[in-house]
Amino acid sequence: MSRVYNFSAGPSMLPESVLKKAAAEMLDYEGSGQSVMEMSHRSKVYDAIIKGAESLLREVMEIPNNYKVLFLQGGASSQFAMVPMNLMTKSGKADYVLSGQFSTKAYKEGCLFGDCKAVASSKEDNFSHIPALDKSQFRPDADYFHICLNNTIYGTAWKELPETGSVPLVADISSCILSRPIDVSKFGVLYAGAQKNVAPAGLTIVIVREDLLGEPLKGTPTMFNYKVMAENESMYNTPPCYSIYMCKLVLEWIKNEVGGLKNMEERNIKKAQVLYDYLDSSKLFQACAEKDSRSIMNVTFITGNADLDAKFVKESTAAGFVNLKGHRSVGGMRASIYNAMPTEGVEKLVAFMKEFEKNNG
Ligand SMILES: *Cc1c(COP(=O)(O)O)cnc(C)c1O
């Protein structure tokens, strides 16, 4: 068996020890005589899995007691609609910062439900940085203020949160959840598709402050109603059972093998630094994101020559570094180096890039 270094933006690498544990338990989960894939979600044995996943998430992320954790489906993209459906219920207004493609999609979706305002955007600079904010643009009566904390496609991340006063801050954390500690109490809602840093695709995690659980907009489907999902402990219907189980294994890995999110962050910063340091010293490659906005999860870079970029992607793939092609909308390269990417993978990639530079510089 040989495994590649997989730099996919999502679905992406999972820790090898987690995959091994899942494989070992595949046919018979803890003496139940069943695979987790085959279990009734209402069974006692599965109940311990979903409850265990939630309590571990609460512990690892230090989620305060006045927040509900929801295990949903539909991806982060469904939250682009569920957030306005559940929160845009008072003034019918919401503010959005456009820092990339996903936040723009969220804004456009929000516009279907009410009065959404783009209070800042870095589109003119091809989203190479987090936009500067002008607080006079914020609306104090907005029902929420939406940001995307880590911009997966452009490789940028917020370093400081906007001050929104009493307006609940809502954040898409799909590509940075569990990469570092986050002060949950600063947010009204956090949401994430699990396939970047938590589990296989199929699971969407929503963390919502209890006082925001009210009557949703008229016509909201039951499946899109946070309150119904919270009251039913994510079991209104069949939850994404296997992904939740994998999420639990990943959380056990973070807690027991990594030693928590503080350690995870330290590891991720060091790992990203290896790549950024090389990019800053290279004469062939250059980083795309501006220095003060750089993500430690997604690193975007180019040579400045599209043919050479294509050659690099081809040769790196052949050498066992896969999925380095940039997003189809921006081109160039992107190395997604989520939690499960070992530092060794980044070091070997840099060694490969140095060799490529020597041959093509
Ligand atoms: C991947 C991603 C999405 C889309 O997630 P889906 O689960 O495919 O809907 C949204 N936002 C961010 C920040 C992402 O990285």
C-alpha cells in the first residue's frame, strides 16, 4: 500500500490513525456485530456515538452551555439559506463581508430572504486579502453580521474579528474549524461543512446561541428549522450517522494524540510557515495572499506563468503530491494543509518545489 500526500481542499485528508481505527471497527463496532454504517440511528449503541461526538466537540472547542450543537446535512451551502431563514426575523436586514467566493454566495443567498448589504469587499483585488472595514457601514439594527473566517479558495483568513456590538456575528468556519481555538462566545452562529477538517462529506456542524433559536421566517421547511433540529437533538430525521462517527474519531485524535486545539494551532502555524518561508524566498514561486491575511489552512501560490503552473501540477502529481491545482476560478496552485496533513508532507513538498525551481528557474 502506498499513500500520497493529498493537498485537496475538500474532501481532504483524514488522520491515518483515525482511518485505521475505522477500518478495524468496520465489520463489528465494539462487539455490536454491526458496522456503524448499518446501525439504526435510534439504537442505544448509536446514541452513545452521537452523544459522544457532541460532548467531545463541546470539550475540544470549549463551547459554552448556552449554545446548541446541531449535526445536519446539506453542506455549508445550505447554511447560506438556513442562517437567514432562522435569523432574519426581526428587522429583516443582514450585513455581509465579501472576502471570497463562499461569502459572496452566502450574501447572494441571503438576498433571497431580505435586505442584505455588502458592507465591505476585496473583490477588486481578486480577494487577495481580508477587506478593510468601515464601521459606519454596519447597520446596528441588522439581524446578524456574516463573515467567512477562512477563505478556502483564496487562502486568506481573518486575524481579528469585526466589532458588531449587539448584532450577532455569524461565521462560516468550514475550512478552519478545529484548526485552532475559537472563542465561541464571540459568535451567534458558527457553521461548517465537515469535509475539510472534521470528517468525510455529508455532515454539517452548526453551533448556535440558544437565544437565537426562535420562530423562523414563514414558509421555512421543517428540515431547515434550527429550533426543530435543536429540540430533536439532531434526530428529527436520520442524521449523517457514519460521518458523525468519523467526527467522533477525529475529535478523539485531537484530544488524545494532538493534545487539544492549542497544540493543533501551534502545529498548524509551524507547518504553514515552512511553506510560506520558502515561497517568500523563492524566485520562481510567489504567494498570492497578502501577508497580513494569510491562511494557515490553504496556501495559494503561482509562478506567474500559466504553462509553468500546469507543468508544476503535472510533475508534482506524478511525484505523489496530489490535488495542488488551484481552484478552477483562480488558477495557479493551492496547497490545502489541514490538520491531518503531517508536517513531513509540507517539508517534502517544499523539497520538491526547490528541485522544480532549480530545473525551471
Ligand atoms: C467548502 C466550503 C463551502 C461549501 O461547503 P459545502 O459543504 O460543499 O456546501 C462553504 N464555505 C467554505 C468556507 C468552504 O470552504
